[in-house]
Amino acid sequence: MCGIIGIVSNKSVSASIIGALKKLEYRGYDSAGISTISNGQINEQKCSGRVDNLEKILFQNPSRGDLGIGHVRWATHGIPNQINAHPHSSDVVSVVHNGIIENSDQLRKEYKEKGYTFKSQTDTEVITIMLTDFLKKNHLIDCIHKTLEKLEGSFALGVIFKDFDNLVVGARRGSPLAVGYGHNENFIGSDSYALKSMTNKISYLDDGDFCILYKEKVEFYNLDKKKINKEIFELSSEDNTAEKGDYRDFMSKEINEQSVTTKKCINEYLDKSRNEINIYNLPIDPSKINKIRLIACGTAYHSCLMAKYWIEEFTSLDVEADIASEFRYRKIKFNSNDLYIFVSQSGETADTYAALEKCKKNQVKTCGIVNVVESSIARMADFVLPIHAGPEIGVASTKAFIGQLIVLYLLTLKISKERGDINTEEYLKLVLDLKKLPELIEETLNKQNDIQLIARDFIKAKGTMYLGRGYSYPIAMEGALKLKELSYIHAEGYAAGEMKHGPLALIEDGMPVVVLAPKDRFFEKTISNMQEVIARGGKVLMITDDTSETMNENIRFKFQIPKTNSSINSFLLTIPIQFLAYHVALLKNCDIDKPRNLAKSVTVE
Ligand code: F6R
């Protein structure tokens, strides 16, 4: 949430700042701004709305200067308007901020009593005022340190100073911040993706660190103002997939890529000749694991729910799936023989990170399943399993969900085999079925026009429901989440068997209901629940691999997925629910890649 960029260079920086902000826009897009130092003055320009608006403003009135900071905002304190947009500047400093200052009300009061006035409603402005105040009597390092000491909450900062026109300061507590190294220029950015077009040499600040960028060097300091050294990582050059190409938007590109990303992920983990899953050195020997706990947020939580079903099915292990924002505050009975698995596309989600931190404090064994391998979660977990999906830019997670499912499924099979919970024959059959999955995904992707036809039924709907049992239940939850975040239509994902315990009251004439009914051991029961919906006027979109014609007259539309083994048909059910959300949103003219009120990397609580 919110994207920060800072550059100090030997040439004008505003075009590079705008370029980086466009890359960071997935983190927040309700306003944008830039500050540079030129002619000994801070030159701040900002606007509500997208980076395009800022670019137009700069076209009329260019921001000059060889150093500067930029920001894209996802509002927390104060409505998204021009005044609340970052940077927040005084005569002497300019600040961009990602995260939340929890004691900002108290600090505001304190500094108002000292005679300072505030222009915005943001928590960020207290940082500007504090730096301004501390600068009067302190050297730069003390000024930064004293300010950071007084701040509570989780944040990343970028700061420039009128009187130090050769440096940019970055600081991190809780929210991510990367440092990039160039030739006669250096950078800070909320993630390496934004810096990638400028450099492939990156370091990461740890919590409590701050840094001072000069064009020819970078100095790092820890919590105690001690100078420290940082490891420099070289980013791989393979991730050039972050462009839309011929697609209308990133989401359609990312949905359509799923057969390829699935294949890539399977190839990364599966030894072709021996059909062995290359997951070794888990932090606990699989035969000694007592229980598995899966922790994540949103779509990633749905992949954990799915894994819960797989782990229960294929292993003798006890398993729980938790929402990270709940887990982090619960009184967990930690057990050193339990394996704690954290799933996150970005690897930066604040709640998931905090839950992981809690586990680390309790000295239990952790594993991260992430897309961004340079992320905070990847760096903190004892063991990391990347999903190899490539950059996911659309705010709604699609290919990362499928990637998380693949890795969780492979991990389940690996643990199951190592523990002797399934025999070699069963294992081989499951692995061989999985190898065929990319083709089946491709086949399902090719049927997206069918979904376009039914999408119209949803655009006027007051609300809708997604129903499933067993393996289909987490996908029903995911379907509902995708529809609501993209099309702003209320949607509920329900275990089909729960309908009669309350939600059935919502069904009325013409209400669209999505029923996930693959021909698995729950099929007949799901069909009964579907008939209860149809009897009350629900218009059913049935997604199934059943080819019989019997019930068709009562069903508004049937979407056929290919047949595979029932434990992996959840992958195929996912494709039509993604397309449905996509096409409904398209018909409603919603912003597909940047749904309202959301952002990609949720680095606030
Ligand atoms: C929904 C979506 C979110 C994320 C959630 C966790 O489409 O993308 O629900 O899944 O914010 O994000 P990560 O996976 O980055 O931890």
C-alpha cells in the first residue's frame, strides 16, 4: 500500500521518478506526487488520481533537480485529495510515507501546542513537522534518529532536505524498502520491481534501519545510529513479463498465462525422469511433523483452505488454516514440532508478515510460499518455496493463486510420500495427473467466450452466491471474492450444505447463483442443494465436468470443465470463476487492474 521512490543522481530525476511511480501504481492509485530540490528550494507537485495526471502537470510545469522523491497513495488517514497526497513538505523537508503512524494524533497535538500548523489530515505530516523541528537543533543523523524514535507504527519513509541538496534519506520499520545502486546515481523504492528498469543491484533495509543515499555511495545505519554494511543482491533478468503486450489489461494477460505458469512451476519442482518432487530440507523432517498450520490473507488464505483439504486427504496430519490478521493476535499454543506455512504473492502483506514474526519469536519452524523471492516474508521464513508465476500486476490475484495451489499440492504429495501416508502407486498416479494439468487449464482457458454469455445475468444482480462442497468450497469462496473486488457486486461463497441454515433466505426470483459441482464424491449432494436454489427462483450457473444432459432444463447455463482426478479439478474450476468476475467487471465498466479502494501489496494492518 502506497509506493515510494527516491533518486539522487547526476542528471534530472523527474522522468525516472514518474517511470518508477507508474510501476508502483499497483500499490495505490488515489493520488500521486513528487518533490525535487532545485535552485535551493523544495519543489513539490501533487494531484489526486493517477500518475498520468501528475505527468500532465509536470508537462506544463516541469520539476527540475538531480534528486527527488515520489509517491503513489492508498489513503489511510484523510480522504484521497490533492492536499492529502504525498509528499508533505515544509520549507526545509519533504516526506513520502508508506504505512501508518499509530501515535499521529498524540504527536499532532504535541506539535500544535508548540505552534506548528498542519495543512493535511494525514498521519504523515507529523513526520514533516517533527523533522523540521529537530533540524533546528540537531545534525542530520540525530534529527532522523530522534524522529524515528518518536514514531509508533509500521512505515517506510523517503525524505529530502532543502539544505542537503546532495542526499535522499530512506527509513524502514515494518513496511518494505529496497535500495538500488546505479552508476553515479542511487535509489530507494518500495520494491525491486520499481527499481528494476534502473538497476539490478539491490539491498534491503531491515526493520529499524535507515539509509542516506548520495549519488556515489549509500550509507546504512541501524536503530542505534551505528553504521552498518548491507549485502548486495543481483536481481535475475528473467522477469521481463511485466508488460501487457496485446492484452487489454494485466488481469486478462495473467489469467491467460496460467497454463504456462502452471507448467513452469511444475517443471521447477518435478524431476522429469524420476517423477520425484524436488522439495528437500524442509525445516522439520516430514515424518516428525506434528501438525501443519497455514496462514495468509485474502486469496492466499483461500489457497491455504484448499491445502487444508489436500493435507487432510493425503496425509495423516492434523492441519489448520488461519487468517493472518486473526492469527497474529490469538493466543496460539506453539509447538516446535508444528510446521507454520505462510502464503503470500507479494511476500510483503503486513498481517502475514506479523504472523510470521510471531512464529519466529516463538522459535517454531516456518516456511514461506511466495511469488516475490526478494520479499520480506521470503527473507524471514526458515524455508522458501517460490511459485514462479512471474510478476503479477493486476490487483486481483489470479495466476499467483494457481501458483500457490500448485506448490501447496506438490508439498502435500511430498510430505505424504515421505511419511508413507500414500503408497508409490497412488503417488505416481497423482503426479502423472498433475503433469497433464497445464493442458487442461489451456483447454479451459479456450472456453472463455462461454462465460462472456452468462456474465450479463450478473450486472444488474443485487447479489450472488457461490456454492461448493469439499474441494470446491475454497474455490466458491475465491469466486465470490473475485466478483466483489472487481465488479462491486455483493457475493458470498458458501459451503453448499450450509445454505439451509440461513443463506437460503437470500435466494429470490432471478438471483444468479454459481454452483461448483464437479463429479466427485459430493456431486449428488451438491445437486440436491442446487435444486433447492432452483426451486426458489435462483438462476444457476453450474460449473462441472459432468457431461450428462439430465438436469439441463432447470439450469440457466452449464460451463463444462475437462475431466481430471477430483483432487485437482479445483484448478479447472478456478478459471471460469476468474473469467466471470472479469467479464462482469468489464460489462460494468470497472477498472479491471485497479479496483476501487484496493491496492496490490497490503503493507498496513
Ligand atoms: C484478492 C487479492 C488479495 C490478496 C491478499 C494477500 O484478489 O489479491 O486478497 O490475496 O491481499 O496478498 P498477498 O498474497 O500478497 O499476501
